[in-house]
Amino acid sequence: MRRRAWKPSSWAQRWRGWDSGVAAGRPDLTEGPIGKTLLLFAIPTLVANVLQSLNASINTIWIGRFLGEQALAATANATNIIFLVFSAMFGFGMAAMILIGQHMGRKDIDGARRAMGAGAGLILGIALVMMLAGIGLTDKLLHLLGTPVEARSLASAYLKVMLLSLPFSAVIVLLMMSLRAIGDAMTPLWFMIAGIVIDAGLNPFLIAGIGPFPRMGIAGSAVATLIANIAGAIGMLTVVYWRDLPVRLRGAEFRYLLPQPALLRLIVSRGTMMGLQMFVMVLSALVMVGLVNHAGVVATAAYGVAFQLWNYIQMPAMAIAAAVSAMAAQNIGAGRWDRVGAITRSGLLYNLLLTGALLALLTVFDRPVLGLFLGHDSPAIPIAEHIQLLAGWSFLFSGGTLVFFGTARANGAVIVPLIIMVIGLVVCRLGFAIGMQPLLHLDALWWAFPFGSLFTLLLSWAYYAQGGWKKGVLADEARRAGQPAV
């Protein structure tokens, strides 16, 4: 089969503003200035991440204002279950994104669509199974989590509706990752904005029954999310087919939704390792919360607020790492290894500049920012300031690690990064926090962050410099797994 280069439809050429902004009319990340391309590609992802966090915060405010503490406890417990499901979908979606990006770098559109079909079939299948099983086991799951009895009925109602939205969430996650893989970072941003407007806008009306809307209580918040996800999934699919993008499937291509077993195993093996990386991060954070809890309620409150700030501090590095993965995948597929190294260096530089600038601002204005969460007279503010001073700058190190992992992940290298993460976050960070408490007391918990992050950065740099992650190309492995020669 001859390779055929993809060219955007005339409609897409007229609407160049929908592209990533770095290759107007032709989303090709293998050409052009690397630094500018990476930055312009990362900014929409960063904005989308910030908006997603703000949407969660706004919805939490609505629930807290209208329904009180029991409803907040209910959503917190239900969210833990939803997050575990999303970890699996994220890993498989990322694996499909890497394959799509590498095939796009080779101008192999059929290979990209095969990867898209395999990813879609797998993720949708998981979402449907988890939806049906989750709804049936909701009450048992909440009991196993130890959900407070007074919040259990609310959590059950909320979780069941949220589980109904899983298939639509799966479509959105896969399409957003796939569009970034082909070089389009703006379309996911527009639909993220639209989804937030619908979700946050409908929340108060459906919770409290304002105007013609029914009073649904906590289930109304979940219904607002369900409506936003349905609208987002339909809207993104419409744009993909209207613009005739490379990730759309038509006619006989729908058979790609049932991929060959070898290709499916390839995506599952890579996706599982990526999902486990998220699991390790969550596990480490949960254990650290348990250690902080022993220090008392004031220290726990201070740590909780510092953690809220850290969610935003790490967003630039996460967006940069995602852009590095997308760009590196296309360039690896195109055989442009010289550009892959330059992409990594640019990612490290932007992480240093953006994350460093954000840390500097929060260091200068930490008290007024912390006061927004705690109140300016709270005894937890001095502790939170101390935590931020000792632990906050560790995100410069962890951001560098994300960039190195982003490059390695672009070629499907996931096992060693997972091992490094276990060593850095579990062995080093938690080991330091526990082992050094007799000497440093409570400060051992805060110093554990830079210690573990620095160790992880050094290991990830050594792995990147050694170059083992370059062996083989994932797109070649996919073809050997059963795709026809192109």
C-alpha cells in the first residue's frame, strides 16, 4: 500500500485559526522553529488544564453553598472512584496518541486511523463495562471506601449519574489526545471552554431547581456534567468529520474499532504502564496525607491549602510535557532525531522559566494567596508559608522529570520511567519523610518533596542520556504487530 500524505480539506484551510497556531493549515510538528512551536502548542493545553481545575472548584462551591458539608463529603468519595477509572482511560489514550503522532510524522494516515480505531474501541469498551459494573456496585464500593453513613445516599446518587457520563468522557479524552497528536491544540481548548460554560452554568439551576429546571440536589451537579460531556462528545465528533481530519473513520475503516489482537496488546501494555504511573503518584500523595494527619488539624489544613496551590504550580510543566510528547512523537515517526533532542532541551528551558516564575510570584505573594483559602488570621497560614518555602521549589525538579519522561514516552518507553517514579516518589520521598522525622521532626515531611524530586530528576536524566528509550520505534512495532506494510 502506498503512503499518502494528508492534506487538510479546503474547509480546514479556510479555518486556519482552529489549528494549533504553529502550522497554519497544516498541523505538522516536524517543521518550523522548535522553541516557538513548542510554546504555542503548550499554551492551549495549559489554559485547558487551568480551566478544568477552575471548573471543579466552581462546582464544589455550588455544591457547598447549596447543599452543605455532607454533599461535599459525598462528592469527594465519589470522585476517588471516578479518578481510578480515568487513570486507565488516560493511559490507553496516551498510548494511542503516541502511535497516532508517530504515524502522522511519517504521513501514514492509514496507520494513524488504525491506532485511533484501536484506542477508541478499547477505551469505549472499558468505559461501558465500568459504567454498567459501577452502577451495580456503587453502594458496595462506597461502603468499602468507608464513606460516612450520613453522606452515603448522596454519594450514591452522584456517582451513579457520573458513571453514566463515562462513555462520553471517554470520547472526549480520546479525541482531545488524538487532535493534539496531529498538531491541533486549539480545538480541544475551545471544547473545554464550551464544556465548562455548560457544566458550571447548569450546576446551580439543576441543584436548586431555579426557574424551569427541576430541583435535583447533588444529582443535579452530576447531570450538568453529563449534559456537558454529551454536548462535548457530539460537538468534537462533528468538527472532526466536518473538517475531514486524519483521525476520523469512514466506511471500511470502522473495522479498526476491532483491532488485531497483537496491536491491542501493544496499546494495552503501554497504556497500563502509563496508568500505573498516575496510580503511583496518587498512592504517594495519599500516604503523605496520612503522615501529615498525625501532626494535627492545623498542619493538615496548612498542607491541604499548599497542595491546592501545587495543583496550579505543576500545570505549566504538565502542559509542556504533553507538548513535548506530541512533538517528539511526530519527529520520531519522521526520523528527525536531531529535532527530538532540541524539543527536550526547549521543554526543560520553558519548565525552568514558567514554573520558576510562578514559584517566585507565590513566594512573594504567598500570604494574601493563602489567605483566600484560610482567612488572614488563621494559625495555619504561617505553617502553609513554611511548607511552601521548603517544598514548593521541588516542582522545578519534578517538571524536568516530566519533560524527560514526555520524550521517552513519545517512543513508547514506559517501564523504566515507572520504575524511576516508584523509586523517587515511594522509596525516596516517603522513606525520607518517615526516616528523618526523629531528626527533622515535622520538617522531614516538607524536605521529603525536594529530596525525592531531585533524586527522580537525576535518575530520569541518566535514563534519557543513556538513550535506551530510543531503541525501536513504536510505529514500526505496531506494524509488526499486525498492520500491513505501508
